[in-house]
Amino acid sequence: MANRMILNETSYFGKGAISHLIDEIKARGFKKALVVTDRELIRFEVATKVTDLLKQAGLPFHIFDQVLPNPTISIVDKGVATFKAAGADYLIAIGGGSPQDTSKAIGIIINNPEFADVRSLEGVAATQNPSIPILAIPTTAGTAAEVTINYVITDEEHRRKFVCVDPHDIPLVAFIDPDMMASMPASLKAATGIDALTHAIEGYTTRAAWELTDMFHLKAIEIIARSLRDSVRGIAQGVEDMALGQYVAGMGFSNVGLGLVHGMAHPLGAFYNTPHGVANAILLPTIMEYNAAHTGEKFRAIAVAMGVKEAATMNITAARTAAIDAVKQLCRDVGIPPALRDVGMKQDDIAALAKAAFADVCTGGNPRTATINDIEKLYDSIY
């Protein structure tokens, strides 16, 4: 069987990476940008770091700042209309997963108008044309949306999130600049950081994993485990290392998929608008326990990557427990809430949540097959 890898055409890493933005725009002959972001990033002048560069270079742009966490179908529709009205020919996505995902949906629809109904993009849509060019500038160290072929949209009418997987949506150029992430509050650094760890662990243990993606995921686990605590404390090197670690995780999972943690997290976002990183962080240790016996030696490698002493020589049961305990400790150290009731989950919704999680595209990649009843029990155990 052949394995496929899709990555950005070009990426820049490290402090000052966005200084290369203008050269990339000019070299590619782009004329006018639609800057996709949110109002908080405008208010706190994070997006201004980018738009100031555009102004100084005399490059025209229009701002679409209506993106909200867990972006909806209606937001995408507004973005498409704004792109057309602005006369733009490329997108600059500034923000975490929400602006990045919104940009992907806008870019795909503009160049594939037969998919103007956003719901038609769910799953693996048979789009024919690459997205409008996207220049992606993440402001959180977690989603890795700037390097993935996936995006997630919320269907508010039906209280559900749906995942879109499309090789045509990957941003053309990514700028992974820790200076764009430095102002994140500690709680957001924690949640997005554990989200990145979830990407790495689920990508490493998913059914489609193979040697090349294993390499990315293990390195990402190592970087995140050593850096997240410092990032949350505001230590500059920790922030820079997390920017890299989450991207490396994205290089892997984008090409092999995820698992039950994401399958169960998506309904929480749809039902309660729970931040995606927080949902993943609460779910991860319990789902690791559920999967442990179905992962061969992989949890041993996770424990080693997380710095657990003597993990290489423990018996496999002890090594699996050590990996799970290391994740639990990291979650505690960065202040992740321990229970789903802490983020508004209602026990009366468990049956509906489990049904949605069972149908989620990520769930099929889980190393252990889960029934709806299994998922109900897992939700209840973490409540």
C-alpha cells in the first residue's frame, strides 16, 4: 500500500518569521488580501503586526474579523461574500484554528463554487480545484491548522461539528512565528498545548500510522513534554519550542488521521461551544486508558518521549501506565480542569453526544473499536 504525505509548499519558523510575508506576496504576484481573523486579535493588536507590514509595503487588503471560536456555516458564508465583494485574490489567515479553518472553507468554496453549500464539504469532498492561496499565520501553539488538510465547521442548526478533509485546502505558505503567540494567556497556552499533544498521541496510535508519521509524532511529543510548562509560564524559549512542536505534530496527523479523543471532543464544541483544546485535554488521559491494551509497544515510546525514567526497560503494562500518568501530570501542571462538568457538559445529553461522537470521522481511526455504549460510558466516567 502506498502512503501519501501532503505538506505546505513553504514554511518559515522562528522569531521574525512574518518578516518574510511581504517577499512571498510580491514573488507570487498577489494583488489584494482578505485578512481573516477575529475581533480579539484586532483589539489586542496581534493582527496589527501583520497588517502594519502590508501597509508599509503599500499592499492592499480588506479585513474580515467576524470569526468566532468553533466557526459556523454562517460565518463561512459571510466570509465568502466578503471575499467576493473585496475583489481579493488571496487569503491571509491570522489566528488559531478558527480563522485558519474559516479561511480554508472560504478558499475552497471560491474556487469550487459547486460546493457553496458548506455542508457539502463534510468528509472527503471531491473538489477539483486548489483553494484560493492561503498564507497562514498561527497565533496559538496547538491546532497546527496551518499545515493540515483538515478543517472543522459547526452546524449550529443541527448542533454538530463536521470535519472536512481535502488536500486542496492546505495553506500555500505558513509563518510559524513565536512572536505572534507570545501574548496568549496562560490558560490558552495550556489548552492549545495539550491539544497539540493529543494530535501527536492520537496520530501516533491511529490505525493509519506508519514510520514517517511516527517519526513526526514522537518528536512532537518530546518537544511538547519538555516545553509546555515553560510556555505556560511565559518563558520565551518554551513558547518558541511549542510553536515548532505543534507544527511537527500537524505534519504527521494531517496525513494519517486521529482517534476517539477528537471524535468525542467535537460534539462538546457543537453542544456547548467548549473550546476544542480544553475538550481534548480533559478527554485525553481517560481515552488513553481505554486504548492502552490495543497499542502494542507504542505507549512505551510515548513514555520515553515524555522523559519517564526507565520506561524503556519496564514491562509493557507498567510502561503504558507510566505514559498515561505522565500525561495526567502534565495536564495537572498546566491547570487543565479534571472533569467535563467543569466545561458545562450535561449528563442528560450523553446519549446524543455519544451518537454524534460515534459518527465523527475521527472515531474510525481509533486503535480500539468503540461502540456507542462504550462512548456513553466514557463520557459518564469523565463527567
